Amino acid sequence: KQEVTQIPAALSVPEGENLVLNCSFTDSAIYNLQWFRQDPGKGLTSLLLIQSSQREQTSGRLNASLDKSSGRSTLYIAASQPGDSATYLCAVRRETSGSRLTFGEGTQLTVNP
Amino acid sequence: EPEVTQTPSHQVTQMGQEVILRCVPISNHLYFYWYRQILGQKVEFLVSFYNNEISEKSEIFDDQFSVERPDGSNFTLKIRSTKLEDSAMYFCASSKLATPYNEQFFGPGTRLTVL
């Protein structure tokens, strides 16, 4: 069974800081990993999808890396802003479980002005 | 930019009642999903739907649940007889193709409260 864990559960940083969010998964046989942003009481916004054959994916100030063999992904946020405050979720799509995504519990990020 | 929409945004119902949650996936997408998130817990997969049939379902998706694509645009989740533990945020998602690498796009969710 795939387990997805995100560390830390919560993070508070001053504006402008660069930060790293971590995601680990127990089954390395994955097709892809998606990072999402969730604002309180809202839906999930897809930030990045990184395929199993890729090592990195970038979008603006966001950079996601994937080390499939060790079961780890990181989301790097450069020059954080108060508007980045949200919960960040990672989710993996396993090779053996069809199209379902398995989610981590998320990291709640607060960027202080 | 195209997006997944869901109605209603909040539904309150009495235990034992039937509810239907509605979703309009992105128009050229072919794969549809329902997930749920109980307050304070992880997002959990319920079901995926392709070519007018269920392609995969989780152990949560028991006989109380059903899905339907009644027309060319809507995708619905029905809960036949709601229980207190069905209270959650329900998310609809869609993806363009059936390939393994496809990105899933989520709607804003329907908050279901069962009293």
C-alpha cells in the first residue's frame, strides 16, 4: 500500500525567504507526482506535475524535484510572498493502482509580511 | 482558462437522505474522478470514470455511492442514504487523456454536511 508523508506539517517563514517542502512515498513504482496548493475551504490548484522519468520541473518561482528510487520529492519556493500562504499537498499516481492519486497530509505554509 | 465547476458549494442534509453532487468537467477531458476530504484528514480517492463506466473505485465507494454522466457535460455523484460520516468536502477532478502521465484538475469542491 502506498503511503505518502509530508514534512513539516506546518511552516512559518518571513517574506522573501526561500523554502523547501518535502514529500516522501513508500512505493517507488509511480507514474508521476503532482504538487497542489489548497487555500482554506477551497479546492486544489495543480502547481506542477513531474513524471517518473523526470528529475525536475519548474514553474515560475516553484521548482519540484523527484528522486523516484529513494521515494522523495521536494517543492522549492523561491522568494516567498504572503500570497504563497496555503496548504501544499503532494500526490502520487502509482503504476499498479490505475489512475487514482494518493495524497499526503499536506504542509501548511504561512509567509509573514 | 477552462476549469472544473461543482454545484452546490455547500449542501446540508439529514441522515438517511439522498444527495446528488454535480460537476462539470473541463470540456475536452475524458477521465473523471471523485475524491473526498474529511475535515482535518487527507484527500481520498473514491472513483474514476471513463467511457461511461467506472474504471476504478476505492473501498470507500460502496453500494451507497453511484456515479453517472447523464449528458455530455455533467458528472454526478449520488449518495443514496447519507450517514454522519459522509460529511466531507467532495472534489470532482478531470484529466484530458487516459495515459498514465496526465495531470488531474480539481474543482472547488462541495462541502457536504450530514446532520
